[in-house]
Amino acid sequence: MPIDQSAVFLPVRIAVLTVSDTRSLADDRSGDTLAARIDAAGHILADRAIVRDDVPAIVDRLTRWIDDKQVDCVITTGGTGVTGRDVTPEAIEQVQDKAIPGFGELFRWLSYRTIGTSTVQSRACACVTRGTYIFALPGSTGAVKDGWDGILQDQLDSRHKPCNFVELMPRLMER
């Protein structure tokens, strides 16, 4: 889909959350990949954190960013699989106002081209909560690349046509 070069680019303030029991900022390759892509696209890395695979810890961090007017969007990486410790979607369900089911569907379709049927193990998801977008990606660098390059790079670009998430931001709090 085309980028309207005559339109104004509006940078989005994005927080990155890595969900992992084993990663630190020193070895968080998927978080590093996301942060680099956010910066290269001209957006603002509003904050970055790592929390363990624990629903209350994830909900707490998400809630703080949802309440922070300096954060427009949160992208998580990790915790979207099917094991007992993978609880990111459950945490997101606790804070979401509206699910965006097409995000997970499109992510799995794109991921299928890269990893085949293994994509069914992903519970990538997205929602809107009190005016903040939340996108949950798996924890591999390949999945982060699929999610950013295949979906978020365009949908978080205000110049993307025929429509994008950014142009909807002023209306997310309508009732």
C-alpha cells in the first residue's frame, strides 16, 4: 500500500515491553530490534522495560503506560506462546477496552510465510485501551520483524493510505 509523500508524518510515542523470565536489557534482542525499527521509522521510543511472565506484573506496567499521556502505543514482545508461563494475552485481556482481532490474524498469515505451520503456536494480539494501542508480538527477533515490517511500520505511519491507526488516535476516546 502506498505512502502519501505529500502528507505530514506524525511520530508516535511508543513504549516497548519485553515479557521474559530470562532476559535483561543486556541480552534483549527482540526489544533491541523493535527499538531500532521504531527509531529508524522516525517514531519516539517513549519508554522501555522488561517484566517477568506474570499477569499482575504485566498488567501493572501496561496500566502505567496507558495512564501516561506521553505514551500513544505499547508494543510487547514475548509471552504469546502456549506454555504455562506465556501469559501476555491474558494480561492484555485484563486491560483492554476493544480487541483488534485482525492484527493477530494478519500476523499469523505473515508469519506462516516465514515459519510455516509453527505460527499456530502464536497468540499475537492487539487492543485499544483508553486511547492507547497495545500490540503483542512473540519474543523472537523474526516475529518482531514480521510484526513491525509487515503490519506496524505501515499502520503507525500517518501517511499510509487508504487508512492507518494514527489517523484514528484523536477519536479513540469517543463515546
